[in-house]
Amino acid sequence: MEVADALERHADDPRDGGTSDVGARPTPVAPPRPARPKPKAKKNKKARAFWLKQLHTWHWVSAAISLVGMLLFAATGITLNHAASIGAEPAVTRSQGKLPPALLADLPAAGDSTAPLPAGVAKAVAGVVPLDPTGRAADWSAEDEVYVAMPGPGRDAWVSIDRTTGDVEAEITDRGWVSYLNDLHKGRNTGGAWSWFIDLFAIACLVFTITGLFLLQLHAKHRPMTWPLVGLSLLIPVLLALLFIH
């Protein structure tokens, strides 16, 4: 009996490594460590953020540069498409003058040249009629006159000099501001500076649309209608061209 009681006390004593759960403290469990992102996924995320920032920057900069030009070309696209229904009465202005006889001797002989008028002659012409032919190509083919065409956006103009009498005639035909804007759209009779502007504006529009396309690709995952709408923007003009343009 004494041996049995001793064994029982030994089993109940926690200091002796007994198996009894009475009074035992629970073993603390360490919280699970968060999974570390894989290096490749982290790198892809940084690359996506970088390109997203770059595309947004180029997109808004090109939009700001081309904004006014887009408005102009969009509006004149409508006026050009309906040019026949937009009535405009041309205003014609005619004027006359006379060159001093001494300047007639400065006029080159008739020929196939398109050289501008001599500086003194051009200055004198600008003094007697409201047109300045300085630097403009002249037609020297006729024996009796020198003709200088001076067209501009929204207008036609010309100057004629009689080689014998020195009489100067000029005519300006103004077709109005709608015609002026339409000619800006087409680059008709606008000069080299405007031609350069059209090229630079077209480049800005290309940057705007291409960066917009890449932004669509980056956001398309969360916008399921992105590519159907892009496809529709291509399908509509293609179908119109195939079915209605002959």
C-alpha cells in the first residue's frame, strides 16, 4: 500500500514530469510569419509602376501640347465636311497704282524665271496697292506684264505690272474666316512655319494616342469593355469604307 501511494504521488507531481494536466500552463504558439513576396513578383510590380508613371506623364503632356490644335482640326473637320452647305460670299477688292518710269528699267527681261521682283520695285508696288509682293515668286514669261500671285489661307490675291506704262493692278478675294480656318486645316497657302507646326502637332497626337493605347492595356484587366470598344473604333470606319465608299 505504501509503495502504491508513493507511485501515485510521483505521477501527480508536475515537478517529476508527470502526465497530469491539472495546473499545467499552455505552451505559447508563435503567430505565422507573413509570406515574403517573391523577388520576381516584386520586380514586376516596380516595373509596372514605373511605366505607368511614365505613360501618364507623356500622355498628359502630349494632350496639353495638342489640345488647342485638336479643337481646331476637329472643328474644321466638320466645316470641311459641310463646306457646300456653309454659304460665304467672297469679298473682292481691286486697286490700282503706277510705278515711277525710272523703276521700269529695273525689271528683268521676259523669260522662264520665277525670281521675285527687285527690292525697289516691290517696295514701290507695296506703296501704291495694299499688297506687298516682296519675296514672292513672279511670272516673267509675258512680254507686256509681270504677274505675281499672292494666295493665302482663305483668300486669293495677285499683282500685275504693265511693263510699258508702269500701271499696277491688284486684286484681293477674301472668302471669310471659315475658309481661312479650312485652309489652315489643309495647310493650303500657309507657308513653311505652319507646315512645320502641322508636323509637330501630328507627332504630339501620335504620342497622345500611343500612350493612351498602352494605358488602356495596363487598365484593361479591370475594365472588360476596353478592347471591345477599341475594336469597334477600328471596325466602324473599315465597314463604312468597304460598304459605302466606291
